[in-house]
Amino acid sequence: MAQQLEIEFKNLLTKQQYGHLLQEFNIPENAIHRQTNHYFDTPSQAIRKLQSGLRIRQIDKYYECTLKEKSAEHAHLETTDEITAEQANKMLVGEGFYAKEVAKRLALFHIPLENLEVFGSLTTDRVEIPYRDGLLVFDHSFYLQCDDYEVEYESKDAIKGNAIFDEFLQQYGIEKRSADKKIARFMQALQMDKK
């Protein structure tokens, strides 16, 4: 189990800006890795109401379950358990919950594990690059009828990270376009899909 504070800054990109950044940073095709997030909540959206998110992430044969809890504007407390493919598959069909540390956090908020259900999945093609004491991430995500592109910068310091990210956007001529978390964008698309 790992618990960490994630400080990140995000900005939506156009398809052209995304392609330009891949060229500028000389990203080969084999450096882009695919991951899929499967999102959980209760029917009453108890986790969403806490401004939190619960997911199982699959990268190739690696699986982890993460609860992200908002702790400040650009910061989230992440609790993560590595799980097996078999455990992940059982959780996805509602046959048990095998992420022990995540379960302990959910219990603090009185969220019954048996009420959790998968409400959707989102796939991302991701590139991660060390950049100025942090991590630069280029994402192309697809879900429901949507395709979107974003850049993220993960930092250990909110003030320095914000300054570095602003400089990065200016350097590459990218206008500031706020980006919700992927789970929030997925939920918005899901609501539109139901209309």
C-alpha cells in the first residue's frame, strides 16, 4: 500500500497542440503506454459527493486500486493498493473488494463496500517525462463518445509547480484551459449521454 500527496496541474490541449508537444519532445511511438481506469461509486454517488474518486487502473498486466481524496486546490491524497488481475476482475463484477487499505479509508466515510459498482471506464494513451524537478504527462483519453487531450505537471511543491507549469504553457504558446479530473470529465460525458 502506498499513500501519497499528489500535487498536479492540468490543462486541456487541442489535438494539434498534443501532436506538436509529442514532436517537440521527440516522443517515439513505443514511449506511449496505454492504461484503463475503471471508476466506482455508490448509486447515490457517495464518493463523488466527497470530491473524491475511486478507480482500478490497469496497465498491461499490472492492476492497482486507488482512492483519490481532494485535500487542496491542486492536491489529492492518494491511497493505493496493488491487486492481482483475478482480484480486479472480481471487484469489477461486484464479487468482493480486495484493496485493504482503500477499504479502510472508505470505512472512515461510512461507504459500504457492497454498495460500490462500476459506472464506466476510460482509456488513456500516456507519455511521462521527467521535467524540472517534476513529471510532465501528455495524455490522450477516450471514453463514451469523447476524445480529449491534456498536459499535466506533477510537482512536490504547489507554488514552484504552478510557476513551472505556467512557464511551460507560455513557452509552447498554449492558452490556459482548465481541465477537470478525468473522472469528472467522464461523469459530465455520461450525463450528456443520458440526455
